[in-house]
Amino acid sequence: MRSYQPDLTPPWKRSAPVPEVPAEADLVVEEVSTGFCGAVIRCEKTAQGPTVTLEDRFGKQRVFPMEPRGFLLEGKVVTLVRPSAASPARPARTASGSIAVPGARARVARAGRIYVEGRHDAELVERVWGDDLRIEGVVVEYLEGVDDLPAVVREFSPGPDARLGVLVDHLVPGSKESRIAEQVSDANVLVVGHPYIDVWEAVKPSSVGITGWPVVPRGQDWKTGVCRALGWEENTGAAWQRILSSVRSYRDLESTLLGSVEHLIDFVTAPE
């Protein structure tokens, strides 16, 4: 006699299993039916079933039922469940992913420095690595461009106890920036960068709420062109605040920028 499985649904119609994920505080998810994206604030048990409260990057909060297949985590469907009361508390972390040191006092500033091209670069580095930099005593300054980088390096007078790290935009073969960087050969100076025309592009489009960074034709101001292509007000200062406010942690940045900044911090803080 032929035996049959209890489930007669054809294999191609069966739903793939969906992982259950504890709704831990600060977990960032997206609710599938509304597209609302935010961090978990709290979970509650109600007469209608468990709910989760999410808060988006603008501080708006919404409550959702914790239904099966109800959320996206890093683009994948998951089912949120209430976290176990017995689960061990995770150590708090900084925006860069480092373990936070509660009550730590800022270290006296080192002689070494990290230079970045512009104010937006400096604000982004501060937003993600600010806590780490204060503990390490590293000051970040911006240059308003790197056209005079060789002269800037000479004026800084780097040495074993005063290393200089420089973060450069659009550091790709053949670019003006790469030709300038090649003129710096001091062993106590590290010049690294990222391939993006501007640090705006180092923020993941999904974090900003766009499908991708637009291509701006040559000859146009890149930032103004981006605002125009995205339908934003052509106010680059307001646009930057919009972008910066979307950055909660290192997860919102492209890996190329992450690696470059971490490399600079390690270089400047390395023992003599």
C-alpha cells in the first residue's frame, strides 16, 4: 500500500520556513504592509496578542501586531517574537559597533590628527565614531578640499608621536584626488579614501529611503544635481541634514568608508 505524507500541498506551493527573531531593543526592522521602518522600542502583551512599538529616525512611533511573516530584517522576511526574559543582556555598543564604556572620560587630545575633506565628512565621522574618538583622544578636522594637501602635511610636521591620517573623497585611479595623494610619501602620514564623488554617497540609499544615488551629468554641481534628480528642495544644507539624520550607526554606511575610517583611527592611535 502506498503511504502518503500528511501535507499534500505540492512542494512548489509550500511556504519556506521563516526565522523567528526576538524583538530586542534597538533592533531595526520594516513592517511589511506599511513599509514603516524603525527600531524596536518595546514589546507588550495585549488582549489581541503581542505588539511591538517601532520608532523611525524622525522620532515617530507606531505600534504593530507581532504577526507571522510581518516584518523585514535586512531585506528578509521574519517573524518577530517576544524576547526571553532570561536572555542575557547584551553589552551596549556605540554607533560604530564598539563596546560602549559607560562613564568613560574623554582622553586628552593626542598630537596626531585625522583630516577629512569637508564639514559633511567631519559630521558623518562624528556621528558614527564620535564616542570612540573621544575615548582615544583623536581630533577630526576638515580641510575644505585637498588641493593643497602636500603643503598641509608639511605644515602639520608629522612624526612618530604625531601621526596624521587623511580621508579623501573620490580616491580612485586616475582621479585628481589620487594624483594629489600620490605626492604625500611621509611614513607618518596615511592617506586613504573611498570611491564616491562625495561622502553623501557613502550613506546607504536604503537608509535614506531612496532606491539609489542618481547619476549627475558632468558639468553640473553634484549635490545640486542630486537634489534635483530626487525631487528634493535644491538646498544642499537641508539635504545633508536629511541624509545625516538617517544615519543611526555603522550599518547605514557603505563598507568602503567604514574600512577607511577604522584604518585611520588604528594608524593614528598605534603605539610609537
